[in-house]
Amino acid sequence: MPELVPFITPGALLAHWQGHRRLSRRVIAAFPEDKLFTFSVGGMRPFGALALEMLAMALPMVRGAVTGQWDSPSSRDPRPKAEILRLWDETTAALDRLWPQIPTERFQETMTAFGQWPGKAHDLLLYVIDNEIHHRGQGYVYLRSLGLEPPPFYER
Amino acid sequence: MPELVPFITPGALLAHWQGHRRLSRRVIAAFPEDKLFTFSVGGMRPFGALALEMLAMALPMVRGAVTGQWDSPSSRDPRPKAEILRLWDETTAALDRLWPQIPTERFQETMTAFGQWPGKAHDLLLYVIDNEIHHRGQGYVYLRSLGLEPPPFYER
């Protein structure tokens, strides 16, 4: 294989993602407890459900990239905000631990995530990050609609 | 400099971004002409203003990474949807032309975007993409609030 030039290295991409995850954590924390699974705009899913989707994708995708085993056992049932934040912090630590175990050549290889979605590993991992940014942006609209100021987008 | 391992190469990242930009174009196109600069949710900016912000960041950031010259002359004044889509397509072609002119070592180097924001070039470029995803997600809420079905997130 010829030498590949990096746009970004695996370590820098993880740091970039964890920056996004700190912001997403602040958005979860900004929701009033009683609005997390009851409030939404335009008939969309409430933010608590979106946060649980983020959790259901992040660690299972990275674990799959490391092991080739695909499972996403996390329940999507509503739960208290403190429990979501606890799961968030567990995932933060687990991502830091597992990410360096992804073989460096794997990022350019094709894999089939969760037995269903084929793609380059870097595109599948970016999909998880992009999906988090996409739904978090929706959380900003929910917070504004509740009369609450979301955390600044540029702070990570 | 030691050999750096890529998470993703510059060419694959541009392809990933242009995929996002095709989706963003479909979101702009999905807005009724009379809602683009008049409708929003929660007191936020209307989607037309967000689309113009995307345009004001994309090409100027890439041009700056190539030339070290920073300017963002695009006006943010409301304009017809067809004009925004025309600017979008011009930017698509200009990004394809300019991106390969970014020196490959530049992505890991520090620069000060628009004379104000210092950072690694890859982080500054990702900021532009992330900002597009963030605001486009808000456009999804606006469309749903208008009773319109947004284009699927996973189609690029």
C-alpha cells in the first residue's frame, strides 16, 4: 500500500470527537429533567431519545471496529438525566480506552457495521459523530423553544 | 517529521464533505421560497441566513488554507432560493478545484483563520463542516414544524 497522507490522525480525530461529546453532555445537562423525554418540536423525538441513540451508536461502533463483534444492547427506555450523564461519562472513558486499540490500517478498510451498513471504517465512524452533531443541533432548537440558552457551539 | 498515520486522507475527507453538501443543498431546496428568510423556531435565525453562513465559511476557509489570504466578502442579505442554490453549486465546483491545492503538510499545521481563530488546519476545516451539520439539523426541525418531510439524513 502506498504511503497515505493524513487529513487528520486517529488520535486527533478522537480528541475532536471528545470535544463534541463534552458539548453534547452540556446540552443534555441543560434540559430540565421533566422535558428530556416529553418535549419536542415538529413531532420529532424528544432530546432524551436522541441522546440515548448517540450512546447506542458510539461505543458499539468503536467496539465493532476493534473486535469485529457488533451489538448494541443499550435500552432506549426513558431514564433520569443523571443516569444518562453517568452512561455518557462511562462511554467517554471507554472510548479513550478502546480507540487506540483500533488497528491503524482498519480506518481505510471496508467493514459492515452491525451486519447491515457497509463502508470504509472512517466513514462509518464519522457517521456516528455527524449524527451526534445533527441531533444535538435539533436539541438547540428545543432548548430555545423552551426559552433556555444553549451552550455555545464553539466551546468544546 | 515522523510518518503520520491517517484516520482519513484529504481526498476522502473532501468526498465526505461534498456528500454532506449535497444533503444540505436538498434541505435548502426543500424550503418553500417564502419561508427561507421569514420562518424560524424559538427565535433563531431563519434557514436562509444559516445557508448563507455556510457559504460564507466554506470557500473562504479553504481559500485561506491554500493562500493564507483571509476574506469573506459574501453578503448575508436575503435572496431568492435559486440564487442560493446557484452560489451553492459554484462553491461545490470551487472546493473541488481548490482543495487539492492545499499543501498536504498544511492540514497538521497551525493557522489563524480570518486573522482571528487559531487552530490546526484540520480542526478549522472540520469546524466549517460541523457547523454546516449543526445548522442543517436545525433546518430539519424548521421543515418538520412547517409540516414538510426533510430529506433522509443518511442519503448523501
